[in-house]
Amino acid sequence: MSDSLRTRLNLLIATAIAFAFGVGLASVLDLTPVSIAADGNRDPGWVIGAPAGAGMTMANGFADVTERVAPAVVTIYLTAEREASFPNASPFPPGFEPPPGFEFPPGFEFPPGFEFPPDSSRNREEERQPQTVEWSGSGFIVSEAGYVVTNNHVVAGAERIDVELHDGRVFDNVELVGRDPQTDVALLRLEVGDIAVLPIGSSDETAVGEWVLAIGSPGFRTAPGPLLSSVTAGIVSAKGRNISILRNRNPLAIEDFIQTDAVINRGNSGGPLVNAAGEVIGINTAILSTTGSYQGYGFAVPIELAREVVDDLIEFGEVRRALIGVSITDVDAADAAFYGLERVEGAKIQTFSFDDSPALLAGLEGGDVIVGVAGEPVSGVSELQRRIRAFEPGETVELDVVRRSTLERDRARVRLISAADDSPPRIVARSEPTEATGDALGLAVKDDAEIEAREHAQYRIDPGFNGVVIVGGDRRGAVGRLRLPEGTLILDINGEEIQGRGDYERIISGLGPGDALSVQLDILLRDGRRQNAFRSVVIPER
């Protein structure tokens, strides 16, 4: 053997010995990096990622994924006692049965002075009796410690929670660790060993168009019972969806749904949405439907959002969520034109949640558009909420904004506070203007000098108001397309205050096709309250 070859061989052997020693030292000192770090006090025992080689194959399709995932999916049975009323609307005395098929004729009215018999059920108080209510949902096991993730709406109101595993074992009176109405996530815990656990994937890294499986137990506890571990397949149709299903109940709710066309039905709620590797990427939560059954649109809570909630529930018993104290809407194309944005992006401030809102104290104003958080861009409401979630209450965050007053970019430092779950919902009315009009905005308006007394009461507007009130309009007009209710006040246009019809007509007379403008409104809500809002419109071609 030549000296050159011997030298190379010795070097190779030395390198191999050094590598083996390094791997051994790293394992002893636990220096090997992991993909997702977790605080030991908060970690429920997440299993991050599926085993190498796991997932869909050309030969078996989804069979291998289903075989590994289904054992970690559970069926949840809920029970509660409710008081039910059993009124008897019959005017006849007890024991009297009218002829079969008897109905009062159309338009029938009892004669003046008619009184029901003294012992008629109409004269008795409604009978109220306790009634047992049962329903079911789905969930999935996320750690060997027995933690089960499901939806808040599955367990809300339940007085007893039972869980059935895939192998038929049933656990009664399961512990509810906690629940979060704002994200529709809840956490249960089983006292059990020897259980299957679902590996956790990444909803952030999941791409639109990827294959997914929705697994759960659609059906009811009554016969024929839930269809245990039913599997449906589809793709990720969209991400970051806001469908207002949670915000209708709570304006602070976080909606950042994954949309899928995998079939989801009642009872599937709380079950896992998994990718082709068998990793859970979301919690099956909602459908959009006109019938109550699946019509092609299913929605799941992203697993990254659910993990944050679960970690907080385990460590604190509640969710610690930061808040900037604003009511916001997504920027649309008209907003982008008015504010001079390069793209349709950002979240526009409509109102402030309370008088000492952190955003208000930081100098932000209604109509300002938030386009960035801590230097990271914001595409819309869902992404703004996701960025703010990365901070703790008490921290200060820097927001990038476009000011409505100047249309210039600015920065504001906002000190975050803890969110509350008991804020009253805000409901925006959706009645439409009716009468056509020829002005540039497509509206019929009146000012305080023109409005009648009955209209003051109808629109809940005090006499002597500033601005003009919408009393009709063309739904195809620039502002009419916003479907603002009659009784909405226009307070300013492009930052110029409207005192009455004269100001309104002077401003809109200078508007032409293609002009973008911002309108400050005072909207009449269905519950009788009024609320400020900001809308941008572009004058259309006639």
C-alpha cells in the first residue's frame, strides 16, 4: 500500500471516529436541535411530525394514513338537563278531544268578550319539566398524558362528558380542562394509558391544493348512533378564511379558518383535519350551508392556533391573549385606491372597543389602516390577529399604519392588554336603500332641517344632528353597493366635516368617475345602538 493511500485511509478512519464521538456527546448533552421548541412547563407532550416514510402511497391511497390516524380519534357524548315548556294552546277543557282533523277556519277570531273555560289549559301556567338533552361530537388525542382536543361548541353547556375510544373503551365523566369561545377550541383529559396519539403538522406550511382527510363521527347518540371514525377526503381550498360564524357572538373572536372540500357534517365537529402524511393540521369546526348539511364548504381551526390555546389552558387554566382594542375590517379594492396602497392589504379600524383602548391611547384614529406589525406585513384581519397573537399582554408592539387624515404612512407603539371574553357582540344592519337618485354616490339624503319628526324617531336620531341621513338610494350606486341601512348618518367625506346638505352637495359635485373617497358613517344597528364606521368607494362610470 502506498504512503499516499495509507494517509487517506487513516484520515477517513479518524474522521469516522470523531463523527461517532460527536453524535454520542450530543445525545448525552441533548444538543440535537428539534423542529419546534416548547417550554417544558407548557408542553402537553405534543408529537411533532409523522414518522419518516408515513403517508399516502400510490398503492394504498389513504388507507395507510387512515389506519394510523383513526385510533387517535374519539367520539364525545354530551348530556345536559334543560327545563322544557309544554304549553297546551287548546281552548278546550282538559279531557275534551275535538274531532279528528279539526282546525279553526282561516281568519277565525273569538267573539268579543269570549273567555276560555276556567279549567282550560289557556288559563293555567305553562308546565315546565326537566328534560335530558343529548348530543355528540368528535375529538382527537394529542399526547400520551391523555389530552383530547375538540371544539368549544361541542362541549359548551354540557353537564356530563363521556368519551369513547376507537377500540371501544368508554370513559365516563371526563375532565374538562378548559375551553376558549374566541377560537372555538376546548381541551379534555382522560385518565388512561396505552392510547394512540396523533402527530402534529403545520397549518402554516400547508399549501392550498394539498390533499387532506377529515375524520370524525357524524350522527347522533340516538339510533343509529354516530358513524364512528368516518373518513372523507378533499383538498385545502383556501386559508385564512373569515366567515363571521364566531364574530357574530363575540367581536373579539379569532377566525383564521382552513377551508376544505372534504365532507364535514354534524358530529364531525372537533375531529382532526390531517394531511397526506397523517399529521393533524386543523380541527373540523364549521360548514357554510343553507340546509344545515354539507354543501361543499368545510372549515377547520388551524392547529398552530389550537396549540397556543391548549398550551395556555394547561399552564394557566385560561387563554392569555393580547389585545389592541379595535373593531376592524378587511381592506377592499376601494380602500386600496383611496389610501394609495400598492395591493389590497391591511385591516381598517372602524371603532375602538372601549374608551381606554390601547390603540386609541397610542394615537390611532378611526379609518386608519394597519398594514404591518413589528415590521411584518398584514394582509387582512386574520393575519393582523395572528401577528398580535405572537405577543403577550403587557408587551409593546409597533404598528405600521396609513393615516386616513393624511394618507401617509406612520408608526404607532401600542401597549397590549389582556383580552376579555365577555364583550357584547356588534351587529351591523343589512337593509338596503330603495329609491333611485342621481347624485354621484347614488343616495337620497336629508339634513336636520328637512327630516320629519317621525323620521327622528324611526332612525333614532336626535334633533339638531350634524351631517346628512340616508333615506333611500340606488343599490347600484357607489355607496348603495355597501348596503347601508336607511337612517345611516354621513358625518364626513374625505376628512371634511358635513354639517348639512349644503356641505354634502358641494363635496359630491366635484366628484367624477374613478375618484376614490373615504366616507365616515354613523350606522344604525338592529339593536338600536349607533356605531361609527369608515367606508371607501370609487365613483363608477355611468
